[in-house]
Amino acid sequence: MAEPSSAVGRARLLADAATLLAHDAASAFDPVVPPIYQTSLFTFASYAEMAETFAGERRRPVYSRGDNPTVMAFEARIAALEGAEAARAFSSGMGAISATLLALLQAGDRILAVRHLYSDTFRLFERLLPKLGITADYVDGSDTEAVIAAMPGHRVLYLESPSSMVFALQDVPRLAAAAKALGLITIIDNSWATPLFQQPIRHGADLVLHSASKYLGGHSDTVAGIVAGRAELIDRISQTTFSLLGAKLSPFEAWLLLRGLRSLTLRLPRHEASGLLIAERLRAHRSVTAVHHPAFSEHAGKATLHGHTGLFSFEFAPHVNVPRFIDALRLVRIGVSWGGHESLVVPALASLRQTPQYNALARFGVSPHLIRLHVGLEDPEHLWQDIAEAIGVAEQK
Ligand SMILES: *Cc1c(COP(=O)(O)O)cnc(C)c1O
């Protein structure tokens, strides 16, 4: 059940990524790790160099709100891992998501989005984009025929496979092909799988988004985002929302991300194995009624996943007191985000209280008994002991 869709494909992906992530382009003095270009601007040797650069006849860094070499190294890494022509990095995942949509859409355009999308993406669609005349409709992304039937009249198809909170899958190749035939741009948030375990561009997606704050950085010390895809689309984003709204990534954070990426091929299989161990045990537990983990799904969307990461959710039976469970955890910490070294928990019960009028969990019917768990790099038996004991404390007889 936990078997990846193609063991050979997975082994090659891991091997290629491991070598790619270990080596950098040359810099002055041949450092093994590229420097942090902590500079706001880059000077020109001559009038001619400046004029040619401004005229677009040559590309070289000018000002760090645009190109910065450390940031460009991170962008090149992600583009290579995703099989994309180009990538552009941002100061957060939301910076990348909002800049991408604002660059591609105009008043009157409609987005077709899957249900259970990331909560702040939902807030962007509900709270901010309508002010600009851009609206979103939501469909059950797992129902391929229903998504295709809903496509006409929309400009963008927005996917998250697996989705947030309930980890529902979508058939990316079929949806992207249908979208292309109908003239929609397919955008997918690939933060969960990372390019190690899913490469949506190879399956027809036009643009891939990441919150690099999660597994790409991997150490809970950076907030960052990136969009990768066709050069023509990335250029449009670069020349408009990227440069004009200014949500650029800092050189130091790009350097942290490059550092984090070096261990991606080691970290993810560990998150995967520990996550599966705990998911299996939760599934067998008398007080757990459901475990939402892509490994347990039968959906066609599994075909593009070459592995699983450590984020999933489960639902308690009503006799388990959620606040008491949370407070009884000692190793698993209480906090948002995921993808770092540490295990974290978010109870839907608390998230349902956030901005009620723009709440994706409430809108799409997430159970108050649901717990989202990120399984970190700790010993999985220690983690399981912590979780099992906390459930024991929280079970009301
Ligand atoms: C965290 C997250 C985002 C937003 O990224 P930030 O870096 O926090 O802005 C987007 N999509 C998903 C699926 C996320 O989990």
C-alpha cells in the first residue's frame, strides 16, 4: 500500500536530485558553497554595459529587488528539480501565489479551484481577488469528470494534490490535458510532495507553486515561496507582479534554502517512513475513525506521486477530548506550518475559530475532530509513545 507508483522512477528521481543538489555553479575563489550576495545593487563597468543591460540585450544582476545571484541559484535549483524552464522566488509562499495569480488574471476572470485548498489561498480568493473583479468557484477535485465539466468559463485551474487538511488527490495529467484543450492555465501547489515526489510540469501543469517554508527549507527557519514553469509565464510574472509588488526573497534566506535542499533526499524518505508508521498505528487505534493519508487512497491521482511526506490528518471518535489530547502531548509540539525537523500538531477545532467568514475548513466541512499531524525527524517510536499516551489521557470513559 505504501509502495510508490514506480520504484524505478523514484530511485532515479532521488539519485538525480541528490547529485544536482550537491553541486553549485562556479563563483569567484571557487568556494564549495556559493556566497550570500548581500548587496542591494550591482555596479556596471561602463556606460555600454549599463545601456545594454537596460535594453535587455544582456542579463546580469542590477538591483536585488530583481535578480540576485544567491536567489537565482535557488531558482535554478527548483526549476531543475521540477523540470521547468524557469522559476522565480518570493518572500513567502503567499507572495508567490498572489503574484502568480495577479500577473495572469484580470477583472472578469474566474478561477476554478479544488475544495480544501490552503486556508490563506482561500482567503486570497475570497477576500482580496473579488475586489479586483476576479472570482473563484470550487469543485471536488477528486471527481475528475465534475472538474472537467466545470472548466468552461474559467481562466485558471488551481490544484493542490494532495489538498490541505484532508489530503484529497487529483488526477493531474487528465485535468491538465482537459484544461489545456479548453484554454485554461493549470497551476498546482506542490508544497506537500515537493519536486522529489511529484513533478506536475511533466504531467501537463503550466505552473507549480511552493511554500519553500516547508520541506524545501526543511528546518523551520525560513519563510519563502517559489513559482516554476514555462519561461514565457515566468517572464510575465517577473516583469509585473514580482518586480512591481516587490515580494522578493532575501539573499540570506535563499542561502538557507540552498543549504536545506542539500539534505532533501535524506530527509523526505525519513519523514515518509515515520509518517507511515504512525498513520498505520492510528488507523488501527480504537479511538480513531479516519486517517487521511494519500498512501491509503485508491484515487488515480496516486499515479503521479513517487512517495509520501510526513504530513497527514486523522479524526478522533467523539469520545476523545481534543484540547486534552493536544495538551497531553510532550514531544509533538503545538504549532502551524510543517516540513521542518520537528513534529507539529494543529487541531481543526482551533483552526475553525480563525476568521469565520473566510475559513476554508468551515467552508469545506472539515470535522472538529480532525487533527493535522506533521511527523518530523524524531525517533518514530518515541513519537508514537507520546501520541498513544496522549490519546489515553484524552479518552473519556
Ligand atoms: C504554508 C502553505 C502555503 C503558504 O506558504 P507561506 O510560505 O506560509 O506563505 C501555501 N500552500 C500550502 C499548501 C501551504 O501549506
